[in-house]
Amino acid sequence: MTTDGLPEIDPRRFRNVLGQFCTGITVITTLDPEGAPAGFACQSFAALSLDPPLVLFCPTKGSRTWTAIERAGRFCVNVLAEDQRELCARFGSRDPDKFAEIPWRPSPLKLPLLDNALATIECTVTTVVDGGDHHIVIGRVLSLSESTPSGRPLLFYRGQYTAIEPDKTTPAPWRADLEHFLTTTTQDTWL
Ligand SMILES: Cc1cc2nc3c(=O)[nH]c(=O)nc-3n(C[C@H](O)[C@H](O)[C@H](O)COP(=O)(O)O)c2cc1C
């Protein structure tokens, strides 16, 4: 038991069980006030709200990129494609020069867009909430783009990179009953 009477959770078991939850992977970037790019690999990204348009991500409290984002007040979410594993490993490391030989361009909002990302989502930080050893950062979306034609996403599952089946890139047809899925939480509309 912990000091507040709650059950102890073994860290390895926590990792193994939570690893069953498969996610996409992003690299979240910013430009610091001196114009230097910063970024880190991040799977804890999610769409949060449609009206207003909000997203969230969770950087560890020791993240150097978070320090740069906090200073800049803005960030860009780059959604990685299946063939960007090496790039992901670079941004998941503590390499002091993560952007060396990585093709990127600054957006009109002065945020680093990585070449060949499936999508980019530019945001301004609106709220930071305590999340244990991480922060929960909420951002208001300012600008969105997606690659055409769309490639396949890079996935992270049980501590390893993986990918979807080759023919699964076509988005599902538009369904009016899902139009408000981000803001409606009743059981029959959250699909
Ligand atoms: C696939 C993958 C997903 C990751 N997801 C997160 C995450 O959601 N939050 C986080 O703080 N770190 C995450 N990391 C770890 C950071 O990318 C890593 O600690 C990085 O060195 C942080 O760099 P920084 O200190 O320059 O920000 C992830 C790493 C990988 C490879």
C-alpha cells in the first residue's frame, strides 16, 4: 500500500498493460525565441475538443522540448508516417542536435514542419495541468494540413514500432452520426 492507502502498482506491469493500447506517433516541435528548432517523439497525443478545436499532449517534466514550447507558447504536432522510424528514434533520444540532416521548413506561424509527415497541427498553448511526472498540455489549433496522397501511419504497440495493413489507408466514408463525436460522449455516438 502507498502512504495514502492506495494499491502499489508495479512499474513493469503498468508498462506492459498500458502497452496493449496501440497509438500513432508524433514529433512535437517548436522554434525557440532565438529561432532554434526543438522537438521530441510523443505518443501521448490526442484530439480533445471540436468546438473550440483543442488537442492535448503529455511531456515528461524533464523534457527539454517542453521548456522550449513553454517559452514559445506554441507547438506543432507532426504525425509520423510508417517510413519515419529512424526519424522517430532520433526525436525520442537526447541527441543534442536532433534536427541535423532532418528535412524541415518553418511554417508561416514560425513552427517547424517535418517533411513527409502525414499531418501537421499547429497550436498555441492554452492550459497546462499537472499529470504526475508529466504535464498535460492543452493547445488551441491554429492551422492544420495533411499530406496528399496520404501514406500509412507509424504505430507504437507493446514497446515496438508497427504499422497497419497495406490496404488500410482509405478513410471511412463520412457519417453524419459521427459528426459530433469529439463533443458528444453518449455511448451510442462514441464509436
Ligand atoms: C515512440 C515514442 C513515444 C514517446 N512518447 C512520449 C510521450 O508521450 N511523452 C514524453 O514525455 N516522452 C515520450 N517519449 C520520449 C521522448 O521522446 C524522449 O524522452 C526524448 O528524449 C525527450 O526529448 P527532449 O528532452 O528533447 O524533449 C517517446 C519516445 C518514443 C520513442
